[in-house]
Amino acid sequence: MTTKIHAICDALGNPVELSITPGQDADITQAEPLLENIDPDVFLADKAYDAHRLIDRLIQRGITPVLPPKRNRTTRRKTDFSLYRERNFVERFFNEINQFRAIATRYDKLKSTFRAAVQFASIIILLS
């Protein structure tokens, strides 16, 4: 059994929203539920989030999508790659959270206890 941790981070790389899903679920399924409770100016994400439905929804909410287009996209969108480089803060967060052995190896059997461990590790990262 595998598990994915989905996170939205602020401009400093601090987690704002977290979600846990089974490993076989697509990443894009968690984008809209995570964005419900927050109102960012910009949405930085990788190619996995390049879908018409999500991009249209972001634009409707006034959020600037900064996503590189997939190779198979027929109409290319312009991407601000200087801003896209800031996505490394999210990658740094995931690198820090995976330093916790219980998170990296998922010792917890229940989703609720694993989510609590991820939240606890996030708090420790915020405080350090």
C-alpha cells in the first residue's frame, strides 16, 4: 500500500493545506479540494496539474496558473519560468518532511494517524 501526501505551501515553503490519498490516485484530484479554503494569487505546480478544467477554475477565481504545458497540449500557454522556479520551496518542504522516518516509511496503519504524524512533522518544520 502506498500513500501520497499533497500539500499547498506559501511563498516561504510553509505548509498551508495538507491531504493524504492512496498512491494510485492522480495528483490533480486533490488540487481543487485543497484550494477551497485558501485564496492565493498564484498557483505553482508541475505538468501533472495541466488540465483545462483546473486552469479554467483557477482563472475564474482570479488565481494566476504558473504551470508548464504538457507535451501533448495543442495550444501552448505562456509560462513565467522565472516565477516557476519558486516551486522548489514546495519540493524543499517534501524533502524536509521525508527526513522524519515515520513519514518516509509510513509506520502508521490508519490514514488518520498518518495524517496526524504528517501534521505534527509540519508543525516541527514550521517551528524550526
